[in-house]
Amino acid sequence: MNKLLKILGLAVSALVVLVVAFVTYLRVAFPKVGPAPDMKVELTPARLERGAYLVRNVADCAGCHSPRSLDRYGFPADETRAFTGGFELSKILSDIPGDITTPNLTPVHLGSWSDGEIYRAIAEGVNREGRPIFPMMPYLAIGKLDREDVLSIIAYLRSLEPAGTEQPANSLSFPFSLIARTIPVPARHVTRPDPASAVAYGAYLVRAAGCFDCHTPVDAHHEPIAAMEGAGGQEFKIHSGGTQIVVRPPNITPDRDTGIGAWDKATFLGAIRARASLTGQSVPFGEPNHIMPYRELGRMTDQDLGAIYDYLRTLAPVKNKVTRFEKL
């Protein structure tokens, strides 16, 4: 018996050593992103205009980095306090792994950051202190934009007036605090397609807006199912109207029965703009709500929304009937 206990004790000790070594390795070796680059972004009129369009409409940075109304359709961001942060993710989304409040993007918070530190944060997912940023921040998508578009985003953020206050530091729960360290990667920029090439430019905008992040179902490890890209059905548990519901984004592949295959371009644009007009209305107790940024996307030009439609029509049609809302 003593021998058995000794062997068991050695096995437990070895396991503890392995776990400690693995955790130490994750903390030391990751994130595998280099130091913030030494760069200075010139605030040209062209960059400021392009950056404003990307930040406010396509990437919808203000949607997360502003206080939000919890009892209104679309959980609209308070545009009078845009970019001041303060959105507590757990107030809307269940199953958030930690205490996460979006930071202030005005000079109140970013004023002491270098342009390179901002670049590394938004395009590679590592903050000023070298810690990983919660991946709801779409740094993986931003890191695949044209480099000039990223510089335009930085230029626009630099143009903001100081407003609001500092927000509390975020804290990720274990073990996600370790998993998050493995997600950031160096930026891999592409060349922005010519808007005249509607399908290619639509694909670029879809990636920039992170459409597939929500409209593609995931497996048990929360990895996107490649064969189901755009087919909808990913589950989001949200708090709405005093109760908890499951929201599933719809199928946006060109399947005629369960997707948008029967829609023409005018119907597609009309649906987005109609839902954008509803944003901010009151939601009756227990009624469905959503996290789709219709108001922001609805401000995109007809050409850009049309390019998105043109690209979505090239997807493989996937038959996947989605139950949009379900009360828990």
C-alpha cells in the first residue's frame, strides 16, 4: 500500500510540474507578436475621411466602445458618448469569460499611446502592456485589411476629442486567460480591391465587418465550421427585455429556401435599412432583440452594401433553416 501511495504521489507531483511548466510556457512564449512598431501616422484628409467611414460604419468601433441602451432594439450605442468606452459585455452577452469593459478610445485613454502601440492593439490583438485583448475585438479581421486602411483607422482615432473617463481594466477568467494568449498573430495585410470589382470588394468588406464571425456556426471548440460559412445558426445568449434568450443570426448564403437566394439586391439593401430605422425603439418585456449593427451598416453606401450582396451571392448555398430566437 505504501509503495502504491508513493507511486501515486510521484505521479501527482509530475502532473503538477507539467501543468506549471505548460502554464509558464504560455505566459512566456505567447502572444507570439513582436514589439509595437516605430511608426507615425500622418493625419491626411483622405485618411480621416476613410477612417471615419471604416470606424463608424464598417467595423462599428463605436458600437462596442460606447455605453449602450439595454432596453432598446439593437442595444444602440449612445452616440453622445461615442468612443468613451464603458460597455460591460456581460450586461448583454451571457457566458463572457471574465469582467470585460470596453476601453475609452479618445485621448483620455489613448493619448499616451504611440501610433505603433495602437496599431499592434487593433491589428494584432496585443495591448500596450503586451497582454492579449479579448478576441471580441476584431483584430484578426483588421490585421487582414489593407495596411493603408489600418493607418486610416488610427488617423481617425487620433482625431477624436478627449471625452469621458478611464474605464476599469479587464480581467479574463481562467483558463480563457491562457487560451487568449494563443490567439493574437502578426498582421497579414492584403491589398484593398478596386471597388469597381464588386465581388472582390464585397468580400473585403465582409471580412472587415466580421460578418462571418456571427453568421457562421461553430463546433464544440468554438471553431468556425468551414463548410457552413455564412449559413447562420451560431448561438448567442443575450439578456433582453428582462429575460434571457438565445439569438441565432440568419443564413446569408444564397440558398433559396433558408438563405437569401430569393432576394434581389434591392430587397437586401431595403432589409438592412429598414431594420436600421428600428434601432433604438423600446423592446417589450421578454421580446426578442439582436446584436446586429443594422444602424451602422445602414449608413454604408449603396455601392458598398451592393458589393456585399454581390459577394454573398457567390457563396456556396447551404440549406440551413435557422430558428432566430428562443427564450430560455
